[in-house]
Amino acid sequence: MKKIKNNILWLFATAILSVVFVQCATPQSITAKTGVQLWGENCNRCHNTPTPTAFTDANWDVALNHMEIKANLTKMEAEKILEFLKSAN
Ligand code: HEC
């Protein structure tokens, strides 16, 4: 009887853990987006989309640190945008 109870407990624990892991995984819709897409979708929400040529690489580093927080971007999104901006300036 005790064994069955333990088994049921394990089942619950595993079920809860898998739900937690599934929710923590970054959705495909975000990981699949390119830097250009993320830039086009996010950087015009509050001001005109800044063109890549407007700043140097060093300036973009600083700006993206700041805008990552302001725009509520994930580290991965900010890095993709930064990579694009640096490749196109
Ligand atoms: C939630 C609103 C918001 C979003 C989204 C946003 N910005 Fe900004 N941005 C601001 C505000 C407000 C300022 C000016 C005040 C400041 O610097 O905090 C600013 C300033 C800037 C500046 C400085 C401009 C200058 O002339 O010095 C740059 C560059 C910039 N944003 C780039 C971006 C990029 C790139 C993105 C996309 C990743 C982005 N912003 C997304 C609100 C936003």
C-alpha cells in the first residue's frame, strides 16, 4: 500500500516538474525571430525606429543595454537586435 502511495506521489512530482519546465522554455515564436524582425517589431513602439547607421558599435552596446530594460526584451532578443544593428551600420 505504501509503495502505491509513493508511486502516486512521484507521478505528481514529475507532472508538476514537467509543467514548470515547459513554461520556462522560450517559445519557438521568439527564438525563431531574426534580429531584423525583432528590431522592426520592437524599436518603433516608443519612438521612430533608429537606423543602424545612426550609431557606432560602441554606442549601440550602450543603447541596447538601456533599451533592453525599457522595451522589456529578453537577453536573447536584445543580442539578436544588437548583432543586426552592428552588422548594418
Ligand atoms: C518602452 C519604450 C521604448 C522602446 C520599446 C524602445 N525605446 Fe529606445 N528610447 C525610449 C525612450 C523613452 C528614450 C529616450 C529617453 C531615454 O534614453 O531613456 C529612448 C532612447 C533611445 C535611444 C537614444 C537616442 C538618442 O538620440 O540618444 C536609442 C538609440 C534607442 N532608444 C534605441 C532603441 C532600440 C534599438 C529599441 C529596440 C530594441 C528601442 N529603442 C526600443 C523608449 C523606448
